Amino acid sequence: MTYESHLSDLPEDAPWHEKPGESIVEQGDTDQIPERDVTESDLAETQTDETNWLIAGGGYEGHRHTTAEVITPENVGDLELEYRLEIAEDPNDFQGSPIVVDGDPPIMYTTVGPDMLYALNARTGDILWTHFYENSDGASEQTPPAERGAAVLGDTVYKSTLDLGVLAIDRYTGEERWYYNGAAFYRGQVADELTHEELSWERSRGTTSSFPPLIYNGRIMKGSFGGEFGVSGFFDCIDLEGNPQWRVNMTPEHEWVGDSWMHGGATAWAAGAVEPDSGTVVIPSANPGPWYGTVRPGYNPYSCGKVAVDIESGEYQWHHQDSPHDWWDYDSPSPPVVFEAEHEGESRKFATWPGKTGWVYTVDMETGQLHQRSDEYVQHLNTFNLPPYDDLESAPWIMPDLIGGTNPQPSAFDPESRTLVVKGTNYPMKFSWFEVEYEPGQRYIGMDTVRKTEPTQPEEGDQPEEDVPADAEELEPGEQREGDETPENETVADNGGDELHAPEEDADGADEGAAKEEEAEAENGDEDEEEEEEENGTEEESLIDEPVPEWNQNAGVIAGLDPLTGDVKWQHWFSWEAGPPWGGSLTTATGVTFAGGPTGLLHALDTETGEELATHEVGDHGVDGAPISWYDPHEEKQYVAIPGGGGNQVEEEGNTVAVFSLQG
């Protein structure tokens, strides 16, 4: 094994501090922001400090758990809405998790794609300043990219940018302090311009992601994205002045065959977790590229799993792959959770996470050895069946589909009941592969897909009984989100789709495969092309109409598991009429779980049993964000905040941040 060679030599002559884009800052009543230096000790203690939420995952170990005890299973129905704040413009993607710095008043920092950062009075929702960054490549207005949060230390708030950078911003004024250019050096080459040409393309949902940086012991860590564009993933560490310290090559070239590593994907586009005793960061990794595996023999590390490295040096510790040599887009983007438990008479540390594969994986934190793979929390059907070549008709229906299982949704962990709360999607899909050549800035996938999000309508008089949740009469039909780092040529059962091998459209509707299409027109004529489109459309419709009797016709689930034993404690299903739940979850010390749902509700569940305790309205749209909580001693209230909107889950996408409270 040569994983020790996964670090890149970082040149001094790269334009590390030159910013390709432009920033726009607007200020409101910034005098409301109390002076309060956030220390490294504050970050270390935020997981147990009920008065703030300083790290997107709730703490270094990613528990997304609050120790505040005002809200209980008995009174959670009494939560009152403090405010709904409408920010940004539709459409947008609200997948983030805010952070809150305690004070009088507490200040919330929240992001929205593309590259928008807001400072708010967390009590009132007053916008105190905004910092909007416009990267030089631009971002799609039709499908804006996801933006998932910020980080804070001292008097500075940090955010990842959609051009692979990091911005350091004065948290009192919103003004820029410095910029780190992560695209200045790539695959051993200093960029000719400010951004390496193979990392330059218009940003859109499905191709980009901006998880918050992770700060630990004077280091700032962030990942990369673009797994569907044939990039080679990397994970960066910089110091508090934005100077590069180390870079992990997420496709270590000595472990890949030939040059396949160069377009191998394995991007680190989701948030990591820290085990502070050993100073180790656990990094999620995405799918290999292209999706079909014939051009990349072997296991393709570190794709579709997690890799642990030493924070000080970047040196390799261990890795685990959920789906080695993947063909199904079963990457492992969900942030990991680090926890301690008694096992075989001794206390041990573990890392655990749900994957797109639809199981939870728990590994020994010291060695990375698999402790257990859980029982399934979504359905499995023909899982890991190899797709046929250019023949969707003969392909079997597979579950989970490419959205998951669990995608980037961060889980929550209750250490008292040892319950990991996960979200999952539950749709069937067909796969078929075809050959594709790598071109910079173009999609590098080579896979046709047909997804099924509605049950086949039975013949009249042959209506089967449907297992629909009790609240189904309140649910509105809606479209399923496209997801992150997923293809745009997928076919969705409820709204048709593009023809097989259809050239991708960019955000302005321009055909990226225009030259190929014009060549086909010249050779075959418009009439032949129209006939081919009609045939492909008919084939897709017939595939969508195929019954999948094994599918329980539920679109997704919130589930509670014991990550040590792998037992599924409970499942809270959402019917196909509602759509799957997206976004993250939150647990409380009193045994309440909060999670957003596809029908505009914040669900409160019993953490141990999954019983629904209450629901609260966020808006008339899907709720794709991750809830957080804090206790304000000046108001004697516990607050719960959640970003809602985006995701294409319902007709109204929405752009809401909702904040609820309960008096202590």
C-alpha cells in the first residue's frame, strides 16, 4: 500500500491569495453585533454548550445534538414561531445549517447558494449585513448550487466559495479579510490564469457544493467538488491567514491503474468530522469517474467512502469504502459522526455514517476496521447488479437509486439513547452504461438512468392496497429533487425526461453537445432525428410503466438506528405522494428529534421510538435545511431554527429561514 504518497507538493508560486470573483457587501445595523471573540476552546466545548451552535455539525464530532432541556416530548407541541425570514430569490437551494454565536443578542450566520452569507439577529431575524460573492465562472439561475454553512473563529467568519476558495470575513462588518484560491494549483500544475482550466465551469446544483470549512487547532480544512466533470478530488488544509499547509489527493495515483486517477472523481464535497483526542479528521468521499468502471480497474480508493488523515500533517491513517469500484453513484457524502461506546468491556471510539447504499457503516476510529454494517433503513433490490451496456430495457430495477439511501443529509446522534437519526430516499432505478470521452468542463458520466417516483397505475378493478402514512391526506404531490452531483439526463417517473444519451443543456439552455447534434442532423436529416426522439420517448414511457412490485411505494424515510449494533429502532416513512425528506436532523438531551419534511413541516419525533410528537409549519415548500438549537439565557428561551426551501420537492420552492422558541 502506498497511501502515504497521497499528499501533493504545494508550490509557492501559485496565486494562492488572488481572488477570481468579486464581492458585494451590504450593511444594516451592525451595532447590534456584540463584541465576542470565539476561541478554540469555545469550538471544542460547543457540543455541550447549550447557549451557542458554533460548528455546522454541532461540534467536532458531528452529533448535531443540543444539551438544552427546555423543549421536551411533553411540551414540544407548544413551540411558537418567532419569525419567518424570506431571503435570497427563488429558485434557490436551502440545504445549509446555520451557526449561532452566543451574546446579547445571539448572532446567526447562514448561507444560501450561490455564495450568499447573511449575519442575522438570531432573536428577531434582522439582517445585519450580507456578503455576496460572484465567482468568475458564474452560477446557474435556473438551478443554483447548494450552500451549506459557515465557520467562525475569533472575530472572523469563514465560508467556502463555489470556485474552490475560502473567504475570511469580518464577522462584525461583513467586509473581506482575505481569500484563499484553492483552484490555483491542480494535479501538479500551477494555473495559467487564476483558476485551472479543468476546474472552470458554470456552477449549478448537481455539480457544485459548498460545505462549511472545518476549523481545528489553527487549521482550516475544506474539500472539492465536480465528481461528474472528471476531476480528481482533493482535500485542503490552510492556516488562519489562508496559506496552504497540505493537500490530500483523493485519488492517490499509485493506487489507481494507469492515468485513470486523473479523472477519478472521489471529490471531498461534504463536511468532515474531527476526533479531537487523536487530532484526526474523517473526510467523506464521492463517486469515481466516470460512473461506468471499465476504464478504471481496481478498487478506486478513496472513492465512495471515508478517509482519515492526521490534521497536523495530512498523513494517511485509514480509509473505508462503502462501494469499491462503484458503478451506481453510491458515493458516501453524508458527514460522519464520531462517538464513544463500551464494547467488549472497554470504552472505544467509533466513526459512523449512512451511505447512498442504504446502510449505516460503523468503523473503529483508530484503525478504520469495519465494526458493523447496519440493517437496511431503506429498501434494497438487485443492489450492486452491474448495469448492461447501452440497454436500459434489459436492466433490472435497482434500489436504492443514485440519490440514495442517504446523500449529503447530515445525521444526528443522541449519546444517551445511542440513537443515530438518518434520512433516506427510497426509489427504484434502471442503469445502462455507454462509453464517453473526457472533455474539460463537460459531464463525464457515461450512464443512462430511468427513475421511478410514482407507482405503476394498475388496471381498473385491480387496485392494490397501499401502505400510506396516516397523514397522507394532508400531503401534496411534488417532484423529487435532482440531488447533488447527479446527472441531468435522468428520467423521472412523474414528469418524463430527456432522451437517452441526450446532450446536456447548460444553465442558459444552450446545448453543450451542439456540434455533435449538428453533425447528426447533417448526416441523418431532421426527419430521422425526430423519429429517433419519438422512439426513445416511447421506450422511456414503457420502462416507467413497468411495475416494481417489491417497492413499498414510499419515497423516503426518517429512521433511528443503534450504530453500535446496527439495529434499526424505528422508521418514519413518507409516501410517494409526499416525496422524500431531505436536509439534516437534530436531537435534544430530552429525547426529541427535529427534522424537516417534504411538505413544509418541521417534524418533532421521539428519539427512542420514532413516534411523531408534533409538527410545525415552516412554509409551503420542502424543508431541505438542517435544524439547530440554542438556549438564550437573556430571554430564557430555547430556540430551534431551520432553513427551508429549494430542492424541487414541491411546486413552491420557497426561500425561508424559520425560527421557533419555547419559554423556559
